[in-house]
Amino acid sequence: MSVSDLCEVAIQQNILSLRTARKAGGAGLKFIDLFAGIGGMRIAFERAGAECVYSNEWNKYSQKTYLANFHDMPEGDITKVKEDDIPDHDILVAGFPCQPFSIAGVSKKKSLGRATGFQDKTQGTLFFDVCRILRAKRPKAFMLENVKNLTSHDHGNTFKIILGCLEELDYQVFWKILDGQDFVPQHRERIVIVGFDRKRYGDSAEFSFDELKKPERKPVMKDILERTPDAKYTLSDKLWQYLQDYAAKHKAKGNGFGFGIADPDGISRTLSARYYKDGSEILIAQKGRNPRRLTPRECARLQGFPDDFIIPVSDTQAYRQFGNSVVVPLMTAVAQLVTAKLNELDGSDVHGREQRSVAC
């Protein structure tokens, strides 16, 4: 059974109750997909029964993949989009750019003498575009995703600013660092921030990430591997020797840098956007041959994308896209909690109670 099949079992366990809640709460929930990438969050919220009414992604290669799978071309450059032109929605969903906050991103920018976090004028301030849309459109809830390092960037000051902004907008905020390895065979920690409109619901959300629905069986690497991968994914003798020498050099210095051979009965390291360079963080052993890197389809599976997800770009772009994406079944589980909570809250929402009583 594939990872997608395993995760689908967990998804279906909660789908009936979610549909019942939606019927009780009236029309289906609508969401917008900001910094959409290739649509991992869109899949999650559509699986939870919500409807996407707007998407935004500036990268042309990601737009191509998004269009191929959703028949919807995301609008580009959120900084040039007027918030009033964005459709009304119930949930704002955003995986805002993580490069200014991630460990790898911070190291790279510092080496180039560039600022990080909110001082980065090209990416760090994009969080404030999320804030201006929240302020203008006032959705019932939001769900934001970013790298784990967001909480520690600049000694925690960046995260304090983010939480402060969301609180100032009068949203009740919940957050937790979640690891995708219960849903896919990959150690992948990300922070998820969820908020509910205090002006509408007060402080009555009582939201808990501990209620996530998980698959009955934890998937392992061999679940996602292709049976006959193309020989082009096998490392050349030159690259394989380089990786071994590089690892030996750093091991002698007491560092932990080096390649990683994934255990077929275990989980892998975190897939990153740099995977296209040499694939060193996740290699697959091969009998009688050099190790190989994952294929793009295996990377898609490692992130929990379904096998019918179209990959219309080059291998290099595909590696970047899946490395930057989310663990779809994990985000689906969170999306289910958010939509279920909104349906529960709307059942006691004083602003809509009169309308619902008439409808009943």
C-alpha cells in the first residue's frame, strides 16, 4: 500500500463527520492560497472540503505546475495586488517564504552580506502582505506554515513580531512545530500557525493540534520507491567519490556533514530545495552499483502528493518545487481540524445565529 493510500485511510476516517458539520453550518468554506508553490496546501484544504477562490504564486515554474494540476493560473507578485481585489474568503492559507528565516537561508544571505528576516526587503517583509490582507478581508481563520527555525531566528525576536502582529489584528492564535514523519517517511519539522477571528468568536476556539488524525501505520521509505527507476538517477563515480571524500573530511573534523543513505524500513532526512544539486541528503542504496538519488516522483510521494499529480517541469525544477513544498497529508489533517472547528464555532456564532435559525 502506498503512502498516499495509507494517508487516505486517515483522511476518510474523519470525512463523514466533516460533511455532516458542513451541512449543519450552511455553505461550504472558501479559502485563498497565498505563496501557493505547487499547491500542496490547496490539496489539503480541498480534501477538507473547502473551495479555493484565489491563488497567488510568483515563480513561473511553480505557476506552470500549479496550472497543470488545478487548471488555475496563480496571480503573481503579491506586493502589487490590492487587498480589496482579493475575493472574500473564510480562511487565509499561506506558506509565506521561509528563506529569510531558515537556517540554510540565513547562512547563505549572511555569506553574501545580505540582511535576513524582516530586514530582507525582497522576501522577509512578505509576511506583512499577509497582515494587510487579514486586516482588509477579515477572514474567519488563517493557517500559516513556515520552517521550524522561524521560532529561533534573531533570538526569537522575529517570531515575537509575527505573533504580535497577528494578535494585534485581533486573532486568537495557536501554533505548534509538527513533524511529518507520522504521515510520510521523512523527518520534516515545520511550524504551523492557526488563528481564529476574535471579533467573531471571542476566545472560544479551544483549538488543539493534538487532535490530528494520523495513519494507523507509519509509512517507511520502501513504500515510496519506484520499482524500476531510470539509470540516470544513479550517482556517477566522480560524484559518489566526491561525496565520500567530503563526508570523511568533515567527520575527521568532528562535524556531522555528509551524505545520507536512507533506511528502506525507516525514514529519510528532510528533503530540501537544494536536492537537485547532488541528492546527498537522501540517497538510495543499490546492489552492485553506486547509490542513486530519488526520482521526482519519489520526491512527490515523500511529500505525500498523489501519484496522479502532474510534474510538467524539468527534474531540476521538480526537485526545487517538492523540496519547498509541504507534507500534504499532514497539512490535510490540520486543515480538517481548522474547517471542523469553524463549523463548530459557526454553530454558536452570534453574528450568524439569526440567519441559521431562519434557515432551519
